[in-house]
Amino acid sequence: MNTSILDGLFSRIDAYKKYLIQIQKKLTVIPALGPDNEGDGEKNKADFIKKVLDELSPEIMEEINAPDTRVSCGYRPNLIAKLSGKSNNKTIWIMSHMDIVPPGDPSLWDSNPYEVIEKDGKLFGRGTEDNQQGLVSSILAVKALRDENIMPEFDVGLAIVSDEETGSEYGIGHVLKTRPDFFRPQDLIIIPDAGSPDGTMIEIAEKSILWLKIQTQGRQTHASMPEKGINAHKAAAHLLVKMDGLYRIFDSKDTLYDPPGSTFEPTKKESNVPNINTIPGEDVFYFDCRILPEYPLKKVQDQIQLWANETEKEFGVKITLSAPQSISAPTPTPSDAPVVLALKHAVKNVLGKEAKPMGIGGGTVAAHFREHNLNAACWATIDDMAHAPNEYCVIENVLNDAKVFLHIFLQK
């Protein structure tokens, strides 16, 4: 690898700090919330990103729209931009996503979530890390190639997709289904949507994901006469506490993953009655389960159904279980796959650190590639602020991640 060429590219990246901040600001003021998160989709953000990509003069630029009548434009956009390399034997893909999650409780934020605040070398705002850091760093890497007039060793592709936060049916899932010709087994697929603060984690495996909706039906009545009703909230709370026992039943550990065990946590709670003196006749809560691959999802669901049946008998309620998302973990990317080795080599040379392949509990779109027998790896240098209040990205991390991508673009 020509070190003088690499040094010139890295100098370009360092000079992009103002451009980086400008792009982050413009992305953050365009909330891209999917309809499952009470938003109108990603179209407006995609329109802005297309303009940015057009400035890079990609040889191939395509928009693959997934029909979705729940959003005003009728579709969810997915963008593909490709640059030609010296060889087209493979493509180096960097895949990021446009959609974000809602900010949550506004009182927990120190600033407007949809306005970027620069402070202490960080950019605060919803989406700045998840996943705009990866999106912007990939754009910076390609921009440096263009500005220095350097052709990469192989084709470079940017895939910028919708719907990552709520299952990817309208995002990479749709792209892989309708345009499987884009991705080949020999391609290197990098997803900057998981990582560690020091940049040494390469995600190659994920746990299975089970999201559960638990709906309890009782009978509403005045709170002063509980005997005339059936308290759905009380019964649901009883089941919720029982479900903590999942930790004791499915208690295996695998040190490949962080955390090493399965997790079972209650999360969202829907409102029931608006006033204090009414016993609710209906209650709805949700569970987020991240399960080691050794446990079949059906086995976990069967255990929860058993407890639900017991609760129905004890309280006289009707409990319905449904799964908004159920994904069995695919076969992991091998630790010696070319994409993993390329990342390890780049991290060592750019950051001076030894990167290690690992598994995680959080789901990423890498699972969709692995289901199609395509080896993908997630990597980024992040403080893991995804979904948190006061989410931020570290400016230096965005620049350094772009340098790692550039190193991979120039590897023979």
C-alpha cells in the first residue's frame, strides 16, 4: 500500500471537520421516523442524502423503494451508490441506515434533540451516532477518494437504507429480496452500526431477537368496588414479575457475546385508564428478549405462554401474546472471513490497536446479510449512545472511522 497516497487521503479527511459538522446538522433537523415509531418515514432525509451522493459522482446511483402505504409518499427509500475500482472482482460495501428512534422524554435532554449542539469535541442530537456517524464517515471516505482523484483497488459501494430500527422489512430486507444481484459472496460488507469506544470490537454474531406484546383483558370497574371487576393491570403486573424468571431458566453464558447471557426486559407500557379511581379492564406491556442462539425462540415463548395460562386461571383474565419481531440468530460471520481480516488490518494500521471479533445482544442489519450467506461485519468507534437521551457522536471518531474505511478501500 502506497503510504504517501494514504497520508494524502488522511490529510483530506482531517480537513473535512467543518463539512462533517455541516452534514450532521442538516441530517439531524430531518427526523426520519418510521410509521411504527409514529413518523412519516425517511423520504425527506433520503432526498437530502441523494444530493450529497450526487456530488460524489458515483458511477451507479439507484433508489430502491419499498412500498408502504402507511407513509404519505407511499414508499420507504433505499439508496445505492457505487464507485468503480481498479477491479470489479468484489465490492467493498459500507451500509448505514437513515431512520432513527424517537427522542423519548424531552426532559431528559439538555438541548433540542433535532438540533446539533457541538460541545467538547462531540455533536449532540438524535441520530448523530445511530446511525449518522457511520453514514457520514462512509461519505467522507468516498469524498476523499474523489477529491484526491484516487481509484480504489476494488469497487466501493454505499448502501443507505430505511427501516433498520423496526425490523428492516422495508430496508435492507427489501433490497436483498428485490435486488439480490447487488451483493456477492466475495464482497466485503461493513456495517458501522455497532462497535466500541476504542474501536477494537468487530461484531460477527448476534443473539436471537424476540419482541413480545402481552395484552391482558379483564373487566373495568370503579376502584372502590374491585369485586365487580377484574383488574387487568394487576394480573399483567403479576405476569411481568413472573417473566423475570426467564433469567433463571435460560441462564447459559457464552463469552463470545457482550453481555454473555440472554436478556429479558420489560420495556414499553401502553396507557390504560386516564383516571386514578378506575380499575382498568385492559393492559398492554412489551418485552424485549435477546437470546443466545442455543435456545430456540419457541422454547422461550412456550415458557411465557405457560405462565400466561397460570395467570389467566388465577385472575380470571384473558392474555394474548404476539410477537412484533421474532428473529432467530443466523450463522455467525467466521472470525477469519476476509471482511474481518480487512478490518483488523486497517484498525491495526490506522488506530494502532488489535481488534477482536465478538458477538452482541443488539440486533443489526448484518443478520439479514448472514441469512443470505453473505459475510458481514459491524464495526465503528462509538460510545454506544444509541437510543439514549443526549445522544452524541465524537467528531474524532467520525474522522478516524473514515480513515479505516479508506485503508480498506486501498487494500489489495
